[in-house]
Amino acid sequence: MISYYELQQFVAFYYSGTLSAVAEQFHISQPTLTRNMQKIESLFGVPLFLRTKNHIALNESGLFAAKQAELLVHQTHEMFQRVRDFDKAQHTIAIGSCAPMPIQPLIHRISSVYPDITISSEIKGNHILLEKLEKDEYQLIILPTNPKNPSLFCQRIGEEHLMFCLPLSHPFAGRKSLRLADLNGNAILILNNLGFWSDIIKEKMPDSHLLVQRELYSFGELIKNSLLPCFSTDLTIKTFGIPENRVSIPITDAEVNVIYYLICKKENLKKFDVLFSQI
């Protein structure tokens, strides 16, 4: 039988055209490579090479055989990769979330339930999360709505409420509540990569100038040293507190008072039943 390694050599000869180049590429001697080419030719049962005293090349049958061998090498490589990916998936949980704050408590819980599992996470838009869950690129996703899909299992895991974080001197600092439209048209500080929050803010405050900050430290310094409004949530306040020179005002728009759902495919529910039972 022809080994995968020998087929790779045969395909490499098809591209390089010289035994010396292939021998160097595979770190084998040229006599060993010559024997491998003879073995391949014998197993095919037809002449594959044009031979002269100091040169060897593929004939028409050899060219055709090499192209077929290339397809097989490619398919075999894909098979190896799929098996590796499958094995990795058995030891990795990929999480996609619609927003930053729900991720860390979930990762902490997963780590306690599955201590030997590697966890990866990222923030994406709602439709991308669902698409990647369907393709098994995520095993778990967090959404701000229940998708009502019969093939998915959904469980409520918490909620979050958006607020304006205003300087004490701001005209609205004494208000009990606000709507997003109340500050539409203002310059507002906002962190980058807030997931679905950013989409809602852009939609509901189209006339505002959003000053997007990519670094948390810079964002914090601007909050301390500027009079610009920004956003907070009840979860960020619980984690980081409220700056001394600011006040947080609840926002009443329904879109920014959300319930989070942890979602997986029903076919994978058995894998996560312990996790869901502890949330």
C-alpha cells in the first residue's frame, strides 16, 4: 500500500520536478526517494515516469496520477484536521456574548463546573452569535432575547439595565430617570466593543457624537476629568462602583432594560446539564 507520506512526496515531485528538491524538503536521501517513486509506480501498475540516464520526469499517466494523489492528500489532511478540531472541541468551550458584563460570571461558573476545560469568549452581534452557534463555532451564547427556536435550549441567567452616568453639575443630574432621546445630540463618551448596546445607542441617539474609547484606562480618566456624559449599567456599578463626581440615572427605554439568556443547541444539552442546573 502507498502511505500518506509517500503520496505527499509524489505530489511534491509533481510540483518541483526534481528528486533532489523533494529529498531535501522531506529530509530523506535521494536513493530512498527513488525507491518510493518506484514503489508508487509498481502499485499503480502502469509507467508513470519518463527516465533518461540523468533525469526523471512524469509522463502523461504520471501527471494524471499526481493530480489524483493531490486530491487524496488534501482530503486526508482535511480528515486529520477535522479529527483534531473534534478532539479540541471536547476540551474547549467557546462562548459568544451579546455584551461584556454577562461573560465573566459565566466563565467563573463554567470553570468551577468543568475545571479541565479551556474557555474562549468573544462579543458579537446577535445574528452572528446565532449563526456561529448553528455552525458549532460556539457551544454557548448569551443573547438579550429568547430566540424561540425549537432546536435551542434557553435559560434566563440575569438582567442588565443601562443608565446615563452624568457629572453632578449636569442639568439632568437631579432627574429620577431619563430616556435616550433626552440626551440625543450630545457628545457622549462610550467604550468600544459593547456588543448590542452600541447598536441600540446608535439607533436611538442618531444625532449624538459618540466619542469611542478603545482603552478602559483612558475611558476612566476621561470620566474623572471631563464633564461629558457616558453610560453605565447596574452590573458595571456593582463591579466598578460610581465615580465620586458623577451620578447614575436609570434609562427607561425598554430596549436597554434587558434579560439575558444562556443558549445552547438541544442536542448538546446533556453536555451542559450540570452547568444549567447551577445557574
